[in-house]
Amino acid sequence: MLLRFRRQPMDILDRYIFRKFLAVFTTTLVLLFGLGTIVKILDSLRDFEQNKHGTMLLVKYYATVMPAYVPYIVPPSLVFSIAFTISHFNRNFEISVILAAGRSFRRILRPMLIFAIILACAFFLFNQYVAYPAARRATDISYLLRNKAPDERLRKYDKSNDMTLHFGQRYYTIGHGAWYNRELHGFHLLELGPQGNAMRMVEAEKAIAENLRSHRWKLLNARITRFTPEGTYLQTEIYAEHELELPENLHAIQNFYVDLDMEERSIFDSYRFYRKRRELGGSYEGFLTEVFWHAGYPLVCVFIVFIGGIIGGRMRRSGLAVSISVAMLVTLAYYALMYFGTAFGETGMLPPAIAGNLANMVATACSLWLHWQYDF
């Protein structure tokens, strides 16, 4: 395809189409970026009323968080720009003249398609190296603006619920980890022997570590059940408080903890958590789904060219209003499929590769169908 493009360089008509499109795309991107910034400022100022760190930290927060909007405003800006540009040509009968001159509709879209391919590559790099790291830094700054403690990330109970992990022949189940107090709530340990028989089972309402590296734990309201080497029940000991030496310290268990929200995880973070969970024996399907989603998400830029172009080519009136509606509908449909796919991947209902690219697969089918139906 690249060789074909070289043999057919952009001519005057291509440059004319591309200039019109680029002007609309740039304007739309700037407007949505500014609108997102205003909405973010109005929405968050109330949270920062008690800020004790001065105005400069507030300015730093907004400067840091702004790149995090880009993954969400590029697709709607692109689909609106393509639909509006093509519909503008259509209303002025320029499409009819171009088609009458022998140029196909696909050929009309080629300058925008080349731009979309380049944009998809830049979009991927920007998201992974700028947008998601910026969201992570902005979250940390927001903790300071709300006068939270430096360990606020560790205080997110909901990110460490229902952990299941294993180390060799030891299997742990933990309700949640209160890392800032060095506590594990709902602590269960099943230790197996060389033959796979149960050797010891430890249950405690709370397990408290002496420090991050210590292997000594204090168990509260604990039950310790022991078995013979053959796996036969031996005895159960009940303690209100009991100290126990374990091979794993708090650092090893905390390594299982996910301290980043989905909006803060780049493809590298998702892959790191996937490898960590897989090695420790926990559920990793959700993180693997995220890896495939990160890799496939920039392709939306390419699909949008076909979908927005065909829809724009069918519009002859109310170009602005219809283009806005098309941009909203396409974007909402894509994001809905994207989140449905992510949910299906996390629950194991779909393989991660399919779940992470469910929206792209549907977009591909829609693009092919539209061009088969409406190419002219």
C-alpha cells in the first residue's frame, strides 16, 4: 500500500481536501480540549477548597491533568471532522464533480486515511508515554491538594479486595489489605505438603506485620488447624492473639497489590500487573484484556475515516448538527462496546484478545458493511 501511495503522490485535489479537513480537526480538537479543561476546573475546585499548598500547586495539577483528556477527545474530534468535511463538500456538490471526473469515493478519503494511520501511531505513543503517566501524577497531586496523607494510595481498600495468591505450596486468601496499618483483614492460609496433602490451615480475623520486611506476624482471633503428613485432621488451636513466623513478609504480599486505577495504567503497567498476577497465582484476565485494549485502541482512528466519511457522504443538509450527532453516537457506541468487552474479559466470558478488541471488531464489520452498501 505504501508503494502504491508513492506512485500516486498527493495532488492538488488531495491537498485541498486535506487542508479543509485539517482545519476542522484542529479547531475541534482545541475546542474540546478547552471545554474539557473548563469542566475539570469547575468540577474539581470544590474538592480543593481546603488546599493549603498555594495556587502554584493547583496550577501544576491542571497543567499535569490536561494531557489525560487526549485519549478521550481525539476520536470524537476525528469523526466529527471527517463527517463535517465530507458533508460540506457534498452540500456544495463538490463530491458529485469529483466523482464525475472519475475519482472514486475511497480515493477521496485517502488523504484523511493516511493522516489517520499516522495519527494512530502517534496516538498510541502519546497515550502510553504521556497521557496515562500524566493521569497518575495528577492523582498524586490531587491528594496533596485535598490535604491527604502521602500514603493515600495505599488507603484504597477497593483496590486490594479478595486477593488470592500462592507461593510454592502456600495458598493465601485475603479479604483486603490495610497496607498503611500493615494489616491483612480476612486472612486465610492453606499450606500443602510435598504430596499435595493439607499440612496446615491458618485463619485469622486480622494479621499484623511487625514491619514491611519482617516474617513475624501477629494474628488476632486466629484458628490454626494441623494435619498429619498423610492429610488426616490432627487438631485445631484457637487464639485471641498469636504470633506466627511465616515464609512470606508483608512486602511479598503487598507486591500483589494494584495501586493504579484503570485510567492511570499504561500498556506497560497493565502488562506488569498481568505478569505479577500470573506469577503469584491470582486472577489476571482483566489486566491481559487491558493490554490488548491498549494495543488496539488507536485503531479507532482508522475505522473512523470509513464510518465518518460514508455517513458524511450521505448528508446534504444540516451538516453541523448531524456531524455533531454522528460524532456523539459513534463515540458513545465505541466506548460502550469497549467497556462491555473489558467487563467480559475480566469475568472470563470472552478471551482477553477478543474482549480487548471487541469494539474494534464491531467497527471493522461496520466499516466493511458501509463501504459495501454505500460506496459511490
